[in-house]
Amino acid sequence: MRRLFVSQELLDGWAEQGKIELSGSQLTILAENRSFELHPGAHFLSLAAGADGHRLVGKVKTESQIRELGAELYMNSVLLGEDAYDVQPGFVAEVADPPAPADAKASVQAATDAPERVSGRARTDPDLAAQLAIERQQVEEKAALARFLLENLT
């Protein structure tokens, strides 16, 4: 899974422009009619005090991951032991990674080269066909979110 961070300000702007719809923790990109689950989180921008012993600067964490570390999130800051961080609040969308090109090619090749004979007709393995459909949908969802982000981040 790949995590994409979207700041609160960016979400607000997209919502005002009518590009997205938010319903609970669901973000729907209206032009693509695709939905993604959002989790509250933060992008660790800089170290305000301390030594960054946890190496969090530049990372994105969900609120639950921040709590698991034993840290406290308050507005634009995170306190973790003696370390204080400046963070950008926002949301994390989890998007499935597409299959590696070699794996996808091998799956398609296996589906087309090794047909199973049933009643004198060739057909592909239904489990393989279902897996290919899932992988295709994951690739399409990732591409849709990436397209939307690229078009709207400027």
C-alpha cells in the first residue's frame, strides 16, 4: 500500500471548488467517481526542539501511528519525549500499489497461454481472472488519484 498525504488546506480548497465530496472519512473525486478512505494524520515538517531520535522529519504518520509512538499531537505540533516537531495536519489516503510490470505481464501471459479445457472450449482459470480484475481496478484507482492530485496541486 502507498500512503498519500493531503493537507487540510488542500482538501478545503478542493471542496470549495466542487472537485471533491467528503462524507465522513470518505473522499470522493467527483470527476473520477472514485472514493478513498482518509485517516487523520500529519506530515512531520521540521524539528522544533530535541534530536529527532525517531527520525520523523519528512515522514507522514496517521494519528493512530503517532499515538502508538507515545507522542501527543496538538494542532501543528507533535511532542514525543524530549523531541518537539512542527507538523502539517491533514489526511492520509491509502492506495494499493499496482503490481510490478513483470508480475502483471506474467499473470496475463499465464492466463492466455495456459487455458484450461472445459466442454471442448478454452477458458482461463477463474481465480486468475478475478485476481487480474482486482489488480486492474487497483491500478485504475491509483491512476485516478494520481491524475487528480497532479491536476490540482498547482
